Amino acid sequence: MSVTSTDIERVLSAALQPAQLEVQDDSHLHAGHAGAREGRHYTVRLTSERFTGLSRVARHRLVYDTLAHEMRSGIHALVIDARSPADVTIARPDGHT
């Protein structure tokens, strides 16, 4: 069974209760490359209290652990942007926050 963006959203929402979650299927960008036959490519952007106090590596591990079944069921590559609410700032056009 192939994993969909909806599957990823459902699992992450249930486990991490994100304030913000976006799952983007990037598979079309990798058509023709060897890994494309092994599964789909996704970008995940999420903000969750669960990431507060965790290092970037620990946040990524938490996402990978949460998606362990899906990783074995059709995800070839996963780009993760995991932030705590404190990490989220509004950037101004001049680049300052």
C-alpha cells in the first residue's frame, strides 16, 4: 500500500497535535531517479509543543519514530521542518523578525 499525504497528516496530527501542519508530496520532482521506484518523496512542515526544548535532531527522530510504519510502507524521502511555537516568528520583508 502506498502512503499518501493524508496518511502522513493523520498520523502526525494524532501523535503530535501540531498547531500547524503541512505535508507536500514532492514525488513529481524526482521522477526518473532510482529512489522514485522505492517510494514517494514528501516535505513535512509542522509546529508542535512537543518540540519545545528538543534539538533539531531529536525533533527529526520524533517525527521519524511517529512515521515508522509509513516509512516502511512507501516513503522514500522525507524533508522535515519541525518547530516549536517559540521558534515561529513573523519575518518582515526586510529580513528582520
